[in-house]
Amino acid sequence: MSAQPTSVTPAVLNDNHVDENLSEKGGLDKLQEELVFPEGGLDAWSSVLGSWFLVFGTFGTANAFGVFQSYYVLVKYPLQNSSSVAWIGSLQMFLLFMMGAIAGPMFDKGYFYYLVIIGACLHIISFFMISLCSQFWQTFLAQGVCAGIGMGLIFIPALGVTSQYFRRKRGLATGIVVTGSSAGGVVLPIMLNKLIAKVGFERAVQYTGCLIVACMVLGIALERPFGGVRGKKSGPKADVKGFFKEPAYVLLCVGVFFVAWGVFFPILFLQYFAELNGTSQNLTFYMVAILNGASVVGRTLPNLIADIFGPLNLLTIMCLLSSAMCFAFFGAAHSTAGLVVVAILYGAASGAFISLLSPAIFSMAKSQSEVGTRVGVAMMGLGLAALTGSPLGAAILDADGYGASIAWAGSMSAVGSILFIVATLFTARSKGHWRV
């Protein structure tokens, strides 16, 4: 049985002021807070596991696009350049995040199951269609458009359910959920590469699709949205216009755009970089998996620390580190060992971006009923960056070479990190303490 919300004052639901209220009202408000956010229990951890499977099958699939990028450019569509093919992965990632503008508000109104079931059906059908495509435009529609929409209807609700059960442990719980994308980024590239070599591209995609079906079914079966204002079609309407009167939130949204503009490019092109570098085929097949395996660390350890020192603080630090590690690809350009080391470090640093972003936005919400909407609005900027970032980086790669594309990606991440620093200062001043 999941805990049901009790009658509490709005201040208890307000993460911006919860610390002050607890200090003023003492044990009673602390007890009320525990009832509002169970911080555990069977339904809570079942939902975390269900969300993990959903993220594995959606964001994990998007993280494996590097395998498709390399196969399309080198084998299936050799007449298409890197930038043209990159638009497929970019559009998919764009829709994964941009659909949050629809999925977030609908989640806040209680349409969780409608969103994830429709999204799962679209994602599964489109993935199997990829194996039947024989022309570039067909692949573009199936993998870029349909799969992106399906995954986008699932991703924000999967994160939102976690926020319903946890406040003190929200960073850790969200980090665990988002490791599903890392696990998918480890398992799926290896699976696809091995199967392509053994049974061909079409069968490889179909067999991988069967795994995605299992993840969607398990994820939906395990999810248990919390009740009350969190799970039903009730509660105050989110004031979206009011969000943009908050300097910290605006700076965060703009910073998300710049960080995402640069951070995804090395991930999507890592396998291609390895092949250009002359890395052995066996190791090349594992490069994307190595990076995503390292990102598990970046999506758990920083989130655990964030529950102590604040998610926005840790988000800023990890984005600065990912920018620095992006520039480190310069030194790895002509060394297989260097490329592996930098891929590990970059995966660990950049992995925290997605896992810490949601807790940072959750902490800015004035009530639980606007959590999905706030995340959805912020994800719009992330989606726009994902749409344009990789094709722009690929165009720079085709025109000016490896070094120029890496310099561009690292610089954009640095600009976004600076905006996060300013947003952190505004948030700390508004809350009256440094733990933000």
C-alpha cells in the first residue's frame, strides 16, 4: 500500500522554504513532510525500478545511436555525409526532450499511464520499422520522428514519478533511474554491434527490439504513481509565465541549452572518432559502451553527494568538469589508449548532467503539482540543443576536421556552465543558504 498525502500547509510542499519551515515548526512539520514524501517503501522502490526499465529502453536507445551513425555513414547510406545522418539522432534526441512540453503538464494532471502506454507503443513500432527501411528518408521518419515522439512521451513521466515519493533522497533515487540510460548505452551498442556482425543489420535491430518490448512491459507493470495531487487530475495549475520571472530558472534553462549543445556531440561521434583513429574493430565496438559504463558513476555518486550539498551546486561542478574533459579529446586524437581513458573520464563527468538536472529543477518548484511542467519547459531548451548540436558539430567536423569540432563542443559546454554558476548564486541568495 502506498502512503496517501495528508493535509499539510503549502509551505511543507515548497522545496524553496522547507528548511526554514522545519526549523520554525519543529517536529510536527517534519512528521508531515515524511508523510507527504514517503522516502521509500515498496511502491516507491517498485516505481524507481519501473522507471529504470523505461529509461533503459528509451534514453538508453538514444545513447546507442553512435552505432547507427557509424553503420549508416560507412555501410548503409554511404552517399550521405556525417551531418545528414546525424540529423536522425539529433531529431530523435530533440523529440525525446521537447515532448516534455506536452508530457510534463499532462503528467501533472494525472495522465501518467496514458502517456507511457502510448509512448511505448510508438517507440516499439518505430524501432521494428527501422529494420524494414531501405531508403534514407524512411529511416529518418521511423528512427528520428516516430521513435523520438514515443520516447519523449515516456521520459519526463518516468522521472516525475520518482519525485512523488522522495525529497531528501530525491537526488539518489533520480540518479538510480537515470543509470538506466547508461546501462542501455552499455548493453545496446555491444548487442547491436555483435548481432550486426553475426546476423546482419535487419535481424540485429529486430532482436534488440524484443529487448525494448520487455523493458517497456516491465517498466509499466512496476510503476505506481503516488496519489492525491500527484497522481490525480486535481491540484493548482502551474503558472508557466511566472517561471520566467525567476532569474535563476531562466539562467538554468539557457545554460541547459548551451551545455547540451556541446555535451552530446562527443558521445554520438565517439565510435566514428575511434574508426577514424584506426582503433581495432573489437575495441571500436566497445567504445560507446565504455563511455556509457563510466557514466554510471557520474549518474550515481554526484547524485548521492547532491542530497547533502545541493543538486544545483553539483550540477554546476560536473558540467565544468565535462567541459574540461571534452577539450581533453585533443590529446586523445592519435592514441587508442588516450581515447579510451578520456572516454571513461568524459562519461563519468558528462553523465551527471542529465541525472542532476531534474533534481535541480525539482528544487525550484513551489509545489509538487508544477514539477512536471517545470522540467518539461527546461527540457525544451535541451531538445533544441540536441536537435542542432550534433549536425552543427558534424558540419564543423566535415569542413574543418576533428580538432575544430571538439573545440566547439567544449566551448559551448563551458558557456552553459558559467550560466549555471550565476543561476546557483541567484538561487542561494533567494533561499538564504548555500545548499541549493
